[in-house]
Amino acid sequence: MKTIFECFKQNRQVWAWAAIVCMFLIFIGHAPVLPIFTGGLLAVVITSLRALGSNQKKPWQTGS
């Protein structure tokens, strides 16, 4: 099972694109900072946590 830190390291490209999109929306689009920052952070965390559980076997996959 992967740790959360390993999962975040594997999703570095997601972190980079989230930062680029957030900066674009804030500086070019003049969007409010807090909702944009929170949404970008939430999207990355959800993506990373979904990838964390993808290697685990599901209960219905344990049959012979």
C-alpha cells in the first residue's frame, strides 16, 4: 500500500497544473483568491486520495 506522501509525489504534474490554473485565474481573470486557492487544493487532494486507494483489492475481487 502506498503512503499519502508517495501518492502526492506521483501526482506532481497535477500539483503544477493546479498552480498554473490558479495563478492564471487570479492574475489574468481577477478572480477572488481564497475560493480559487481552496478549489485547486481540494481538487489535487481528492485526485491524490483517489489514486491512493486504486491499488487496493476490492472485496468482490478476492475470489479465486
